[in-house]
Amino acid sequence: MKKGIPTWKVKSQISKPVIDTADIAKWAFIGIGGMNRTGEYAFYDIRNEPAGDGTLVIKSLKSNWEYRIIGGRDPKFLDERRTLDFYPT
């Protein structure tokens, strides 16, 4: 060590796998989302979870209530409160 200059030994870096576009296509991601007019409930869909399908998630924003529907798509609230319309895959 030179006087006044700290030095550290760097361990060899662990090699990480290379990510290509085929890997990215397998990742789950958030699709569309929305909320009812009163702000009590929200929904969003998780695409590619499970692999090759999707999951519609409906949540209460005022409690811990949550409901998941595998294969649900194109959701929309039909009224101000709690009616959610969606299509199964």
C-alpha cells in the first residue's frame, strides 16, 4: 500500500449467464391495469404467468383481499363499485 492511498484486493468476478431475447420472452410482466370509480378496487394482469398464459389479479385497496384468476383477460369494471367483466382464455 502506498502511503495515504487505500487499496483493496478484488476477488475474481463470478461469471453471469448471458441474457438474449429468447430469455426475455419467458419473463412475466404486468399488462393492463385499472381501478373502479370509487377507488376501492383495482385490477391488473400478469402476462406469461404461468408460462404461456396470464393471471388476472383483483385487489381491494382498503383491505388485504385479493383474488387471482388464471387465464382472465381484457378486464373492465362495469359499474362504480364491484362488478368486473373479463374473458377467459
